[in-house]
Amino acid sequence: MINIMYLVLLAMLALNVSDTILNAFKNINDSLETSKTNVNTSVDQLFSAFQNTKLKDEPARAQPIWEKANKAKTYAEELNAYVEKLKQRFISEGGGIDPETGDIKRRENQDIAQSIMINGKEGDKLKDKINETREKLINLLEPADRKNVTFSLEANDSKKSVNGKKQWSDINFGEGTPLTAANTILTKIQADTKNAEAEVVKKLFGNMDKAMVNLDQFAAVAVAPTSYVIQGQPYSAQVFLTASDSRSTPEISVGGSSLAVKDGKGTYNGSTGGVGLFKWIGTIKVRQTDGTFKTYSTPEQSYQVAKPSATVSPDKMNVIYAGIPNPFSVSAAGFPLESVKASISGGSISGANGKYTVSVGGSEVGKELSINVTASNAGKTVNLGAQKFRVKALPTPRAFVKGKSGGNVDLEWLAGSNQLETQLDDFVFDVKYRVIRFSTTFINPRSDAVTLQASGAGFSTQIKGALNSIKPGATVIFKDIVCEGPDGRQKVLDGITFTAR
């Protein structure tokens, strides 16, 4: 009502400035002063009640709210003091207060307010102060409360002209504004400031009365990081008291999927259809009395899913062959594959995620080597033990010519052969041997035996010539065959004999 009267009086100013109108402004000013005093008393009572109850009973929750409310009071007092200084300038330059009217002596003057507020730029400064204070007060509130502020403490330029003016300062303090009207405007700003302070303080203090979860159900709980512990490692668990609201129905979800809630508790059943390490976080949303939700999240949880398995190892056959890559699979129950590591003494091992390759040199033949297994557990390296293996030499291969290891063959078959070959019978690895040297003895019927030496696996020109000149019934013997395996060790192979027909 006061604001409406004020607008009506401003419109009448354009026609005439009579004592009646000036007195009306004085009456509005007095009403605003009374309203400001009443609001201030109400705010003081709010502070006193909060300090004597909430701040004493629940200091942990109340202290942050108390500090924000005091900031609101400080912001309002700073703006109020700034406006009060402007009012004192109006009174001083207006000749002081007239005892008869209780108003400024030169209250009808239309130049003083314009000189101070427009020419002296005090109007623009006041506008900035008002908007700055508004933002400070709003920022003290929770986001949900900021949308619902209703206080009128704001200074904006008009989108439409008011008596030919759009600027906030010109509309309120420009040409033709009597000093008493300008003073009333400042009193209205002080009243708006106090109302804004009251609204913010009420909202802040009201947050203490918003219902939290009604904790009526208690239980003792023990939580351990893992239930799988290696011998020698410490087992630790947290033991504490939990509380829940049996009558609430919070929204509980994991990975976006809602859980069924009973007695305020949700149960999560994790998938075990695949192997590996699975992680999850639970989210709980609790509805507040104002309709908004407050969200709580659990720490990240994890569980390991492994295939059911059994380990069978032949104690007498734990061997590593020298000179070739030996594939190994390494795992440890209760540990993810990526956390398990393997190492070897006297050789080299490479690989990861349970799949490794072991290589040892020929000098290790006859020795025992250990493969050591470790795993990471809670940031620490855990020794899971070692397994011993005997290092064996690769078996001795057999010699062949064109896939045959002796026997009766055609003359043409022998003449068409070009080299000696080696092959391991029934061995699990595909191992290649290199022929270093050998000798060949040719025994033709009714002729003396002739022996030729050769280097490498290929037949020399002399051997090829001798093979082309043998007769039916001749015997060809390949002997003194020396070859070398990938372990660098040399072996002498059994000779092979062919009879030409």
C-alpha cells in the first residue's frame, strides 16, 4: 500500500508541489521508518531465539547457519549505513529539520537531490550498492531457496520511459524531485534492505527445522576390505554402529538401477556371470521436507569373481627344457590375474596376466630353478611361494634322408637325395636341430669301401657323384652325424643305412 501511495504522489508532482503533497511524503516516510523498526525487532528476536536454542542444542549443525545469518545482517547494515549518510547530506543541505513539520526545512527544493544524486553520481553508486547487496544476500542461500526470494531490494533501469526517463537514478532523483520525496525514497531503500535481511535470515534459520532422516533403527556392523587373507598377512576390519530410518523409503540404486527397499535398507546382488574384478557404488536419495532430495554415495566397493578350479601337478615331471621358450600359466586364488607377478632364478621370464614364457640356457642343464610368485594386496607385495623345476636338455633327434631312416630303396631315390634331415619323435615342442658334419661310406659289390666327409646338412658334389655311381646291391651308410640344438649343445646321432636295389 505504501509503495502504491508513493507512485501516486510521484505522478502528482508533475502537476503541483503543494504542502499537502509534501506532507503526504512525510507521512509515507514515517510509515516506512516504523515498518523498518518493526522488521528490525522481528529479526533481532529470530537471532535471539536461534542463539538460545539451536546454537546450544545442535552446535555442529547450527554454527554454519548462524555464521551465514550474521553475514546477512552485516551486508544489510553496510547498505543501511551508506543510505543513512546520503540522508544526512539531504538534511544538512536542506537546512536541517523543521521542528514544526518534523521534515527537512527546504523539503520542497527540487535541486538538492538532483545535485547530489545525479550531478554528483551518488545515484549510480547507490544503484550498484543495492544490486551488490542483493547478490550477496541471495548467495547465502541454498540453490533451491534462491529461486523463491521475494524481497524487492533491487535497482534496475526501466525498459519503458517514465516521464521521459529510463535510468533508475533519473527516475528516483532526477529533475523535478522534491527533497522530501528523495529522502522518502532513501527510507524505502532502507526498509527494503531490512525486509531482504529478514527473508534471508528466516530461510537460513528454517533449514534447521527441515526433517533429516528419523534414525530409529540401530545395528552393529563390521566391514572388512576383504574376506580372503594370505597366511602371514594382517586381517583388519572396521566395527561401528549404524542407524537407519525403518519408516523411510529412500531411493537406493547401483549403476542407475533401483534396488528394492525394505525397512529403509536396499539389497544389491552383483553379477557373477563372468570372471574378473567388479566395482560398484551405491547411491541413496533422501527426500527432504521441502520436496528436494539430498544424495549420499557409498565408497567404491569391489568383488572378485573367479572360475572354479583345481590344480594338478606331476611332482616328478616339473621340468624346463633348456634353449627353447617354455610356456607357463600362473594364477593365485583370490587375486586378480593382473596383480600376480612371476620371476625366475637362473633364467628369464616374460609375460603378464597369467601367461608367461620361461627361457634358460644350456649351461643350466641338470640344475634346479625356482619360479617365484608374488601378488599385490592392499598396496603391498605378498609373497605367494615358489615352485622348483629341473632343467633338462632337449632329447636327441633321429637322422633322416627324405623322411626315411634307412632300409631298401631304389637307386634313383638315393641319387635324387640332397641332404640329411633331423627330427624329434613324439616331442611336445617343434624343435629344429642344425647338422654340423657327417661322413658317408659307400660299399659297392665287389669293390672297396669309400668314406667321404661333409660339413653341414647338404650333400657335397663328391657325395652326389658317388650316389650317382652306385650299383644295385650297394650299401650307403651315413654315420658320425653331429648336430646342434637351440640350447647350443652338440649331439652325435645314430647312423642310418640304406641298401640300393
